[in-house]
Amino acid sequence: MFLQAFTVSLVAMLQIGLIALIAGVLVRRKIVLDSHIHGLSATTVNVLLPSMIFANLLQKFDPHEFVYWPILPLSAAAMTVLGLLIAALLFARELPAKKDMLAPAGIQNAAYLVLPLGKLLYPDQFDLFAMYNFLYVLAYNPILWSVGKFLISSKPEEKVTIGKLLTPPFVANVSTLLIIFLGLKRFIPAFLIESIDMLGAATVPIATFVLGAMLATASLNVSRWLSDAVRVISVKFLIIPLIITGFLYLIRADSLNPLMASMLVLQAASAPATGLMLQVKYYGGDVNKVSSIVLWCYIVCIFAIPFWFGLWQMISG
């Protein structure tokens, strides 16, 4: 069972990585230039991602349909905070100088990697898988585009302010939730939502392409930051997946909701968020260091996700 689950998820990881690989080749051959990458990342942050958040929330989220929906955003917040705290302990003596390492260690690729994986691993249940993932992202997105953005792109001595937290994706997430809970959705024409949804549909492939393009400029040589890379990888692919998988096993989550449990295992073993790469490129930060460490995270992730997914399928029966 382990080998079967490992193989299926490994093939899925390789399929997703193909887009990033193509982007990397185009960058290496100077067909795609740095100015193109910057323009695509700016478009993704300011236009495409907010459009996707707005349309998906309005179309898919019904708080009355899933009475237990708070479990998923609470899980996202808990998993993210846990990762950040463990990373903070490992980097405690070097903070705040190395606070940019906390985000890659604690904030995972919750949508752009997990959703395509869900589609490949659970084609017959993907609509339900996507709903679980969507509810998870409700709490995850605000953290990524507020705390994550501050940690990854601000200077060591820089103080957090309200203005720095109000990124377009964060504003889109909060404002759309307010529209839903205040019952204002009925005043928004369906054609407008569908038009915005059409725009937001470009987010995932373009963000994946941008990720591959950014990683193409990264160096595999992390000797300058080897200690940092080892700590980030340890938190991301060993400590967090071990804790989450063990917890899910102890509460017998597989018998309560096996699909949701599998989604949480994939979240726990996922690579650092694509959004972090967009943030450090668009808002500033140590691009070379972050890119190199994240590159190694994605290389490790090719085998880490299949391992933890296969292990979960084996122990959950």
C-alpha cells in the first residue's frame, strides 16, 4: 500500500514540476527575462490572485452547507503557527536577522501544489477535496499575505504596520468574507463573478510558471546558508509532517473523514508557499538566499510528499 501511494503521488509531483521546469529552461535560455518575471509576479499579486480569491469564495463557500467548516481554517492557523514557532526556536539566537527563514519553514504551498495533487490523486472526489482545501485556505491566505509577507520581505529592523499587512490578496480575502457573512452576495451580478473567475483561473498556471522562472535563477549551492537550509528543510519535511500525521493517527481522523485527513497530510508535507517567492521578488528581500533554499525545498518535496502520503495511506489502512 505504501509503495502504491508513493508511486502515484510521485508521478503527480513530477507532472506538476514539468511546468516549472519549462519555465526554468526558458529563463536559462534568456527567452524569458527578469523584467518579464517581475511583470508576471506583479500581475499575479495585484490582479490574478485577488480575482481568484474573490470569485472562489463567492462561488464555493456556503457557511451553512458545512456546519463543521471552522475545523479547516482553524487547522490551517494551528499548523502554520506551529511551523513558525518551531522555526523560531531553531533560529532563536539569530533573530531578528534571520526572520526571513521562518516563513519558508512554517508557511507551505497550500493551494498551487496541493490542489493539483488532489486532482491527480482523487479525480473522482476532487470537488469535495477542493472544497476542503478551499476552507483550509480561508485562514491560511490572510496569514501568508500578512505575517508571511512581513517575515520574508522586510528588513531585520523594520517594524510591522497596518499598511504593510494590507496587500491586495489579504484585502481581497477579508473583504469577500465580509460580503458573504453580511449577506451582500445577492447584490453582486452573476456575470460579474463569472468574469472575475475567468481572470482568476489564470492564477495557478501563471504562479507555477513564475515559481519555476524564479527557481531557475537560484543556485543549487547553499554552502553559504547550509545551516539555515538544513533547519528549514527539517521543520518543513520532518518535524511538521511527523507531528500532524501522528496527531491525525491518534484521533483516528481516517475513520472520521479520510479525504480531509489525506488533504491535511499533503498540507503538512507541502513545500514552501509560492506566494513567498512572489513576495520576495515583488516587495524585496534576500532573493538569492530565499530562492536557493526554496529550490532545495522543492527538490526534497518531490520525494517527501510521496513518502508522507504513502506512510499515511499505510497506517490509516
